[in-house]
Amino acid sequence: MDRTELSEILRAGGVVGAGGAGFPTYGKLSDKTDTIIMNCAECEPLLRLHRQLLRDHAREILKAFVLIAETIRAKEAIIGIKEEYESTIRAVEDCMNELTKTEHTPILRIHKLPGVYPMGDEVVLIYETTGRVVRPGGLPVECGVAVFNVETLYNVYRAVWNKQPVTDKCVTVAGEVENPITVRVPIGTPIRDVTAMAGGVTTDHPVYLLGGPMMGNFGSEYQPVTKTTNAVIVLPKDHPLVYRRNNRFSNAVARAASSCCQCQTCTDLCPRHALGHPIEPHLFMRAAANRDTRDPEPFLNTMFCSSCGLCELFSCPQGLSPRTMIGEYKSELRKAGVKPPEAEASPVRESREYRRVYEERLTARLGLLKYDTEAPLDDAVRPAKEVKILLSQHIGAPAKPCVKTGDRVTCGQVVGTAAEGLSVNVHSSVNGTVTEVTDRSVLIVADNQ
């Protein structure tokens, strides 16, 4: 299969990064790439789906991984997986020798990763597995690398071998629920229905964290699952993490002005700073708290922040909020049309090895140890009563609706066609009837209703 054919299959099938920002996968198929990496770092505490999916579908996922490598003529394909995922590693090892060898089959190897956060960050993962440092503000392809997460590769397999577009999503449901579980649900399923699949909520005033506890966002029980929804973590509204994550920008600035002692711990433990990127949160905090704009560099360098949240939720002994403040400044700079400054990475800091944040310690600091339990994978697609299919579930241009109210649709049917430029098709996830169409979403009531 050549690159053009594979790209068209993935674009038509709606395959995007199954987590993070949802970058269309066909856009990563570059002939400038000599190394591809499978991301099974399961970056955030409490999440389970990637290790479970790779354990149970190792053969299919590896076939897709090798297909991509062979298509773009990559020389090496690395499976980055945390060393504590022992059953998943065994499943991968059992399948590796079964793969058909061709003249274009790359070197395939497992790289066991330490259980530290944020190992799933592309920039960190690339350095851990290859020793290459992505340029500050740059893309992995600039150093010859492309990264694909586990579920994305599973969706590639289904698109190529089964002719099946992306219509469902694995979601870990944890926290204040009766039976933590990882379920496969139709895309567009309301969050309230997903938590019901875990036996229901066990707190009177639940708060819904969509994604991981470090980088996820608070949402509503009425929001739909999208192609990038990896987890639903239910917490009581008085949980300390909820308080910390709901910090207002104005309060964060006032507290920084009164309390920041410039200890540099936020900078010392910053993963991007450790790799030589010019991000120094303590200098930004000093400048922002004192409204000192004589030197613009601390503000401009916020654009190199990965928003991993360590500075705010782990590092700062004063409980201040560098990530919240940095995020606000980054957003305003982008609105003003400011682009990241040109910068080169300094040498990787020797202290990096001694300043790692291990997951168990992070989970304890977040107050989540009581929720760190097994969430077994139920791989059968659960039924949905109604789904709301968003037309923008990916980076790039939103899909354009191609159905109208009253239309009957089947699971896998295109309901939004890819726009010009970077975009992908969007599909119905159920058999049913379209009840509402806007330029943002398509609402479908399933037949069993």
C-alpha cells in the first residue's frame, strides 16, 4: 500500500489521534519520518485503556503499526510502554515474531519506560526512546519521528482491514462510581450514560473531569463522548483537586504576588525545561505577579509550555498556579497573533534523571489513591439511546454536515464530510434517525428508541 492510498483510507474513515488534540492521522504519514513510536505510556493517573487495549488486541495493533512503518519506509518502529505493564508487554512479545517480514519491514523493538509523569508527552517520549530532542515549538517530524497512540493504531487496523470507520471510543470511568470500568461506547454518547455503565455515581454532588486529572477538563454530564475522550473521572465537588483545578486567573495572580518566593521548584521539575526548552515558570511568575513587562522573554517563552500541570499540582510548595496563569497568557498571545519565538534547545540537563515525578507519588499528592483501582475493559460496544456527533473532533477544519433532519442513517454512514485542508469525515455511531443538524453537530436518536 502506498502513502496516498493509506492517507485516503484514514481520512475517509475519520481516524484521528484518540486522545490529546485529535490530530488527523493521515497528516503524520510523512516521507521525512525515519522512526515511528507507539505511545503506550498511559500518561495520566487512573487511566487504563491503552494498556488494556494493547494487551487484548496486540496482533491487530502491531499489524497497523508495521503497515504505517512500511508505507512511509521508516527504518525503526519503537513500542514505548511502561515497564510495569507486564501482561501487556508479554502480549506484545508473543505477537512480534509472527509479523510478516518484507524488505521494507523496519526494526521493531520494545522500549520499556519508567513509570513517571508526563511520559506520554510526545517530546518526553521521543527523547526517552530515541535520544532526540524536538526543537522548542517544533514538530516531531522535524527530527524524523511520528508518534501514534495505541487506540489510534487500533482504529487504523479497523479502517484498513475491516473497512470500519471510527464510530466508537474506549473510555475509562473511575472515581466516585460504583464499579470502575473501561467501556467501549458509541461516539456521541452522553457522559451521564457512560457513568451509568459503571454502576452509577456514588457522590451527591458529582463533578465530571473529562480526561486525566492533570490535563483533562471539567465538563457536564450532558456532554457527548468524542474521538478524544479517554476518561471520565467523577469526583465530589469538595475534593481538593476540584478546588485547585477551578482556580480563577485573578485569584492566581493575586496569590502569586503575595506568596511566590522564587524557590524555582516549578522550573526545576518542569519536564520541558529539563530537556533544554526555554521555559522557566519561576521567572514568568515573578514577571506576571509584579506586572513587570520590561523583559518580554518570560511571557513569550510561555508558548513552549506543554500544560502538563506539574508546576501547579505537584511542584509548588505554596500551592500557587503557574499553569493557570501561563495558560491565560498563552491564550491572549495567540489571540493577538503572536507566534512562538525562534529558539534552540539547550543541552539536556544532567539533573533530569533525579527530578522525575513518579506516578504513585503524584497520585497520592492529587488525593486520588483511593480511586486507583482496576477498571477492567469491557470490549463490547454498549448501546446508546441518543448520540450527538460533533463535527469538529479533531485539529483542522470541521467536517461539513451532509444529512438533514428526518434522514435515516446507519452506523458507519458519513454524516459530515471532510472539509478542504486538514480534516476528516465524521460518521454516525448508531442506526437511527437524525433529529437535529447544525453547523456544529448532528443529533441522532437510535432505532431501539
